[in-house]
Amino acid sequence: MKRSSRETKFRRVKTDEEVKVEMVLVLGFLSGFFLFVALTYVITPLPRFLTGLGYPNAAIGIIVVILSFHALVSFLWGLWFHFSRRQYWLLAKYALVFDGGLSLGFAGFNYLVYAVIAGVLSNPQSPAIFIVGGMNLVFIGFVWVLKRLFGERVSLWFRMKYIPDNASLELASKSLKKAEQELSRKNYEGGSQAFHFAAVVYINLELWEKAAENYWLAAENLSKKTNSHHGFGTAWLYALSASTYSLSRNAEKAEEALELGKTVLKIRQVDKKAEKKISLILDFLTAILKKNTLEAANLWKNLDRKLSKWGYPTTEETIILLERNLDLLKSDEPSRELN
């Protein structure tokens, strides 16, 4: 499905999964550093060996060991927090760029300073301050150019793609088979996630009816979990089902899904802040189904400002679907006026 620049913007909203990865990176650095300090005092040959290499090599060795510990401990923290495969893949990207990149960068800088220009800097007559200042300016300029040229791509690379680029009927079929397997084990949450993923694939293929059916199945299975967090997710999935049924112009099923979403909020103990969020979406969809363009547009102005700050994994697809519904409503308005 072709995405607008506005939709691309919201793809940069950090999800809970991504925030956990960044939290683990911080924990990994602190834990890895303390582990390095502890091992330095316990395993005495390590500092003695590094010192014997000479200052430049010793400094490089210390940095490389600390960053290696950071990567190792971060992956161990990932096990503790039960990271998914997607989270581990994102963590590996950070480790490759941060730990690997800093190690190579520091090694290159030390080689440049101590092997290439050390003789020039040691000469009292040389303009050392201008040389060092020039190096810093060149480095800052280089980083600025890289950011301008590749910053957008790098930003997207450090994201977990919730909506797949390789959307296909085969991918949806695999996800539905996975849903069947999860349900056979009575893993209703896992089955719900598989149906949800299939719905997302169908969105990319613009098969709205199929997407709506799978959102509905995802909501039904998640509703079998009883805590408030799942109640919130169930209501949201019903809202997404209503929005896609609306796009398929199946108003009857859209209204039914919408009522189920409202019912879930009434009978389940959902956190007040979370309930307020999903209620905004349900109110907007109610205006859409009533074909009240003015009310829908006004509600969207309020919802539009808030959606980007929520940071849920479903934010991206929600924006796509709600904007599509509003655009469809506006495009239908002239024909209604003629009638």
C-alpha cells in the first residue's frame, strides 16, 4: 500500500518493544562496565597484558573489551525480559553500529593520532592547536554530511517494521496457519497476534474485508484473556475491525464491531487513561459511520494531535485506517449532496 509522507512520519513513533530495547542497551552498558571493573580486579593478567601493549593499544583494548561486555550483557538482559525475535534483531543492529562502530572509530582515531601525526604534534614549532582543531571541524562536518544524506534511512533502519514490506497472500496464509497452531494449544493471545498480523498484511494489499475479518478474530481471541491490558487491546482491535469494514463499505458489520468495542470498555476494568484513548477512536468511527463529515473532521483534529504520542505498536495502522476513512467520507460527500 502506498504510504503518504504523513504516514511515514508516524512510523517513527517508538513502540513499547523499541523502548524496552533502548532500556536494555542502557542497562547493558552499566552492567557491562561494572563487570569489566570487577574482572579487572579479579583477573589481574588482563590490565597487565593491555598495559604491556603500550598506551594507544591499551586504550583501544580497554574500549573494545568494555563494548564487547556491553553487547554480551545486553543480549543476556534480553533473555531476562523475554525479548521477541524482532527485538533481538533490533538489539543486534544497535550492537553492530554502537559497539562495533565505536570500537573501529576509536581504533582508527588512535592510529591517526599516535601513528600518523604524533611526530608533527610533538614538534614545538608545529601549529598543534590548529591541527587538532581542524581535525575536529572535519569530523563534525563529516558527521553533519552523513546525517543529511543518510539520517532518514538510518532512522528507519533502527525501527521494528510493524507493517511488512513483503505483504503477500502467502505471508497472510502462513500467519493464519500459525494462528490455528496457537489456538490448538489454547494460546489465545498468540492466536490473536497471528490473526492481527494477517490483518495488517491484508491492509497492505487493500483487501479491507479480509483485514476486518482477521481483526475481528484477533479481538475475539484476545477477549478470552481477562486482565485490563487485554481489555484495552480487545476494544482497540474491534475498533480497527470497524474501520476496515467501513472501508469495505460493510456498514452493518462495522457498526457491530464498533458496538462490541464499546461493550468491552463497559464490562472490562480498563484503566481510565487507556479507556479515554480508545474512546476517542470509537467516537471518531461513530461519526464516520453516521456520515457526519464535520463532526468527524473536528474529532480527527483532536485525535490527530494525540495519536503520535501514544507509542503503541498499533499506532501506525490506526492512523492509516482512520485517515482513509475520513478521506473516503469526504470523497462521498459531493455525491450525497447531489442526491
